[in-house]
Amino acid sequence: MNIHFQKLLLEKNYLEKVIEIDQYYYELFFELRNGYKIPLTITFSPLFPTELPKVHINERYHKIPDIPHVMNSGLVCYLDKEGVIWSDIPERTLDFIFERVEQVLISNSPQIEYHREFSYYFGTLDKIEFVFSVFTPVDEPKEISVLAIGSKPFAFLTDDKESTILLGKLLNINIKSRNLEKALYVPLDYTYEGKVPQLDRFWRNEEISKIIREHVTDTTLSKIMKFSMNKKRYFYLLRIPLMTGEKTIIGLWFEKVNQSLSKRVVPLIESNFDDFNVTPLFVFRNDDTTLIERGGGVQKPLNVLLIGCGSIGSDLLFMLARSGIKRFTLIDNDKLKIENSYRHFLGMNKSIESKTKVKLLKEEFENRYANVKIETIENEAVDIIERGEVDLDAFDLILIAIGDPNIERRLNKLILQSSTPAIFTWVEAYGIGGHALVVNNGGKGCYECLIDSDLRMYPSFAGKSDVPFIKNMNGCAGSFTPYGSIDSMETALLASRLVLRYLDNSVEENPLVSWKGSSKIFEENGFLTSDRYKKSIDVLSQDDYDYINPSCKVCGNLKNEAYS
């Protein structure tokens, strides 16, 4: 789009004295609705209106005002673009821009607006250092550690071996104890309503002491006092409740300048302010709470048993690990074979290692997600459960993704003898659909209920056939159920959503849910679909309880109290 920017600006009656400095950069005066005319500069992008221009207050003619969303450079932050759609017509886009600019310039913004952008303003401080943190904030003061690299702090972490190992994995280094120094985490108890530090205006030492003393309880203050040392430098991690209701995290680094001072001190609240220089630390949070919240994941601590680590099981593990679940036990006795590499999460390169799926998955996931812990069992699930080597009651949730109805029927009985809910999931041949079933979650309904007297499965999308829904390439040894990686991923996604619903307490008793794919290839191979396949996708994706058999020989005789 070839836009004549000067002509576009001159057409707006709220803009005056438009001067072209170069092709994309203009000076002008903008008349606000109160009649005040303010000098601005506007810098267009060649991609305008897809990409919005930058607007500055022209400091050659006007002092930069101290108001929210106007930076020291004069840049007017008029829009948070996340999720906003604007017109692709240049004239309308320009009106939209100056309407937003006006809102910033004439708004009588209270202090809360500064608090809303606390992190941004704090990050503009002149003498600031940047660190990151894997420490998960708590509600009580706590002695923690800081990793120092060279003469500067690099990362805050919990003062324990597990956190040191986690940080070492993230950084791909071996952290020595000599590289760790003590630090103190201090959560303020009361909301801070003061000014936000920015540019060359950081709190003085006496201001920091005053803020701490006025915003903590006597109990917290006494805990801070106990963290006294005689060192050259001191590190603090502060959690500050803001007027917005949010809680921000900042760091402080105190460096002793009075070398004659040789007593144990607490510079955070000391009265001898000239004894220390303080450097603000901008903290990039990489703790579990922050990462999982950003990813929309699971905050609850869970211990999950996954039986079956083939195509669906491996995809299911991937989705749940990305959802924030960190503790798994995997049961599978098979090695990853190259013939399954196109529909298994681990792919082709891992299949040549001649290792079991559980070992390979453990290596992969503990490497990808440093805080994920995986136990592996290379054995047949039914065998070790019946021998008592695996206690189903020790888990919060059981997932079964083996796709073998005969084994799943046996597992179903074992699960119903425990107190742990479970989800079975499987995919049908040729990708015509997939299913997930909750059991042992209160009330009736179990895997056995799915099977009728003719040994047909209630949820099946495949019609009755005397020919197995399988293919083989090398005789019996090469038999397999044909479906693709997208089909296994779709099934794993179905089961993952059911897991998240269960964790959110939004699953009532024991529903069956399904997804339906295309039947074209299935029918081309001479097979017919079932009556259930003819139901709409919307109906099939809803919780289905019609499968429940009141006279089921497995769950029909169990008392409801056993599920409560």
C-alpha cells in the first residue's frame, strides 16, 4: 500500500503545522479536546496500518510531563496491542491512534496507574542490574540463595540441593557451593501505595528502610533482624503488594562502602545509610508459579501413573508435562521401534537407541523440563500390580493408554479395588475417532460397562465386521492398527482436557467422551461405520453416561459409598 503520510496527516482537523522531516518521520501539533495544543512527533512504519507508528512528545517545544504511560524519552505508550484489532483503513487507524494518545495525555491518572506499570518503570532505572529467579514466592520471610557469577548476582533460588540441581540443569552448568551466597526473601505484609522508582529516581537507603518498617508486621521485622551478617555484600528479594492487587518481585543488592564496619548488620533496615551502596535488581521470574500461570497450567501437586507409553501415551505425557504436572510413574515394557517412529512423540532418531520407551521418555522429559520427575517401570502393568509391587492408592490419578481391551478389562477391575480415579483412552483404526473414559470417580460406570454380550464396544465408531481392523506388512509379526500421528495426538488432547477438567472438579462421576474423524479411508478399505458414528461431533464430545450398565458384573455390585 502506497500511503502519502503528509497528506494523510494534513486531512485531520485536529492536527496542525505538519512538517515532514523524512519519508516516515513528522513533526506536528495535536489539539486536544480541551483546546490545548501539544507538539508531537510521529514515526510511521512502512507496514502502516498493519504496524502502528511511534508517537513522542516533542521535547524541543514541550517539557516531558510526569504522567503514567509517558516515558522519559517522551514516548507515549498509547496501546497495549495484545488482542486488539484495529482498522486496516489508514484514515481510521490514524483517528484510533490519536484518540488513544489523547486518553493518555489528558487523563488525571492516579498513582494506581503507575503501579499498574510498576515493572516497566522499575526497569527504566539508570543503575539497574538484571537477574532471574527460580525461587517460588511464599508468604513468610525465608533464607534463600543467590548464584553469583563473577562479581554480580545472577539468579535467586531456594536454599536446597533440589533447586541447585534444577538451576544447574537450566543453565547447563555444575553449580558449586562456593558460587552460592545467602540472601533473604521478604514479602511485605501491607500494600505499598508510594511512588514507583523510575529513571534516575530510585529509593534512597533511608527510604528503603522506611518502606520496609512501615509495610511489615513486627513478626516479619523480627525475622528480618535475625538475618544479620558481617559481609561485603547483601542480597534481598522483596515481594511488594501493589495498589492494583498484584504483587511484584524486585531485588536489592547492598555493597559495603564503609570497610571499617566490622559488625553484623542488616542493611535493609539499618540507620547508618552511608555505609552501603544499593543497586536495584530487575527480576525475571522463572519460578514454577509464574511459568505455569503464564502457560495456563496445573498448580496442584500431583502424582500420576501412566500405563502405556506408545503413540497416545507419549503424546499424553507431553501435553500433561506442558500443563504443569511434574511427577509421573511410567509403566511399559516395550522398546521404541523404528516402524512406529512417525506416530510416537520421540520420533525416529530415538528409535535406533534400542532402549525401552519409558527410559527414553524419562531422559527426554527430564531434559526438557528440569523440574519434572519421572519414575520408570519396565514390566507388564497387570503382573506387577497384582503382585503388589505397584500400589495404585499411592497415586492421585491413573492414565491407561495401551489400546488392548483384554488387558484394559483386567486393569479396570484392579483400579476399582483402589481409591484412585483413572482415565482410559484409545484410538480407533484408520483414525475414525478416539475415546476417553473416566472410572472410579464416584457412582457407577466402568470400562466393563462398555462391552456388550456380543463383545462389542459401546463407543465404537466401527461397524460389525468379520475382518479385523488391522494391517500387516510382514505376516503376523508385522500386524498393526492403522492410524496416524494426528489421530493419536487428537486422542491424547481429548484425554488431556478430561484430565484438566477432573483436576478442576468439573467432571461428574464417570463420563465417556469421544472425537470423530473422517471415515473415508476406513470405508475405502471395505468397512462400515456404526450407528454411533452417525451422531454429530457436538453430541459425541459431550459427557456420555448412556454406556453405564446397571447390572455390570464389575461396578454394578459396588456400593456407591466406595466411590464417595
